[in-house]
Amino acid sequence: MVTLRKANAYSKRYVVPFTRVSRRRQKSYIKVVPPQKIAKFTMGNEKLVREKKLSHKLTLISEENCQIRHNALEACRQYLNRQLDVQLVGVYVLKVVPYPHHIQRENKMLTGAGADRMQTGMQLSFGKSVGKSAIMKPGSKIFEMRLADDKAVQIARKLYKEIGPKLPCKKKAIYEKVV
């Protein structure tokens, strides 16, 4: 069964160059772009923001350089959206801020008996695309929530702590009151 590599193989590594996708086939380093896993980037009731009824803003930011995979962002988004919808009954707005554009590659290596006849080792080792990731720098936003009151802010802080193990970097929540 083929599975994803462990996230620590990618998360805090230097971003590898040559992941350009071009309209001209000859200039494109990456031939196949994996599909986007994040279904929606904005959830909740955006009409409440326009009516200025959501006056509290809670932002989760990264405190270090890292790469966050698109499937990790999608897992966090689904969990946050489900919990907020149950606990706050639709009086919120949740945004996934980064767009995963960096294409991750892997040079598949076979192990076991007879594997030596099938692989080329490090010859032509550019790798095939296996996923996408968002490149995060210190201070860049990961998630942004707009909430109605202080009780909702406490619920959101708790939810940010619960998604902590799904994300590979140090992070902190920043609160501000929007007028």
C-alpha cells in the first residue's frame, strides 16, 4: 500500500528549487501538478462581517520557517469548521490564509528482494510530484477567525490548541478587537 511520507521529511527543510510549472512544456520542470486538497478557503457567515457584527478577530500565526502540507491544512480546516459550526451555530467566519503552491517531490526507492533491478538510485533523481505545501515564514498567518463575543474567542483558542499537533511549526494565536 502506497502512503505519504512522514511530514518531517519536508516540513522544516530548505525549500527545493526547480518546481516551476510553465505553460510551455519544454520550460516546465514539473509535468504533473497534484490536485488541491483544500476544498474551501472561507467558511462561515461572511454577511455578518459586512454588517460589522463580528468584532473579534483571532489569528493563528507561524513563529518559524516551515512548510505545511495541503492535507494538514485541510484536516485542520475540517476540524475547526465542524467544531465552530456545532458550538457557535454559524456565527463565525474562518479563513485558511496560505495557498499551497509549492510542489513536493519524492524519488521513490524500492526496498526488498529484487528491488535492485528496478530502480536507478540517484541517477535522474528529480522525483515525481507527491503533494503541495504552503511555505510559511515567521509571522505569516495560517488561519484567521472572526467571532462575535469573548466566549467565542475562548472556544476558538481552545480549538487552536487542539489542532496544534497537526501543524509542523511553532505557532501562536493573536487576538485583536476590530471596530
